[in-house]
Amino acid sequence: MGNSRRSTVAIAVVAALAAPSLATAQQPAFHPGLGDLMTAFVQPRHTKLGLAGNDKNWLYAAYELSELREAFDDVAAIVPKYRDSSVPDLIASTVKQPLAALDQAIKAKDANQFSVAYGQLTASCNACHQSTDHAVIVIQAPTATAFPDQDFRPTR
């Protein structure tokens, strides 16, 4: 291969390797806010957990409880501070106890205990919203499914 052809190949390789980093450098970084994360990750898990518990699908409720805990952990890691508050501390102080109560209710397969614990979780979410000047965000137990393509009843 001649020097001219080697130079052309070398330039093509360098350009190909540099192109993705140039494209990435031109893209604005996406930094979801606390509200975005709550709406995208926490709220659907809260809803699915409630629907599973209402249908006494304890296996699925246990799964969604685990996913909800993970969503809260992710939110705390991505947005560790909101205004002057520690997000991990806010989460721990509001939902840790209700999540533990839900875990006990699910393990006991106790619908009444689940209903009380789910109510406590929902009230804790609303208390956090009020304490962070977001009282307009009111969470409730689901009255209908936002997931029409999913059956929340236990598998038979």
C-alpha cells in the first residue's frame, strides 16, 4: 500500500473513531429533575404495587415492592439533594417504615394489613410532598389501571 493510500486510510479511521465523540459532545446532557424521576420511576411502581395488592397477587406485589425500593434508591442516587434537603434522608424518613409494613403484609398474605400499610405509604408520600412545598401533588391508591395490557391477578 502506498503512503498516500495509508494516509487516507489513517484519516478515515481517525474520523470514524472521532465521529461518535463529536456527536456526543454536541448533544445537550439530559439531567432529569426530581419530579421527572418520581413520575417516571416511583409513581408507576406505587400504582402497580397497589393493583397487585388489591388482587392479592402476593408474588407480584413482592416484586413491585422490591422495584419500588430500587426506584427510591435510584432517585436518591441521581438527585442526592433537593433545595436544602437530603433526598436519601427524606426518603428514609418518610417511606422506610411503610415499606417495611408492606413487606410484612405481603409475606403474611394479609389483604387488610396490606391495605393499611399501602395507605401509610401513600400518606407518607403526600406528607413528603407537603414538606417540600409540593402539596399540589396528591397521591392516592389507584382506582383504575394505567396498564391495560397487564393482568394483576395471581397466576392460577
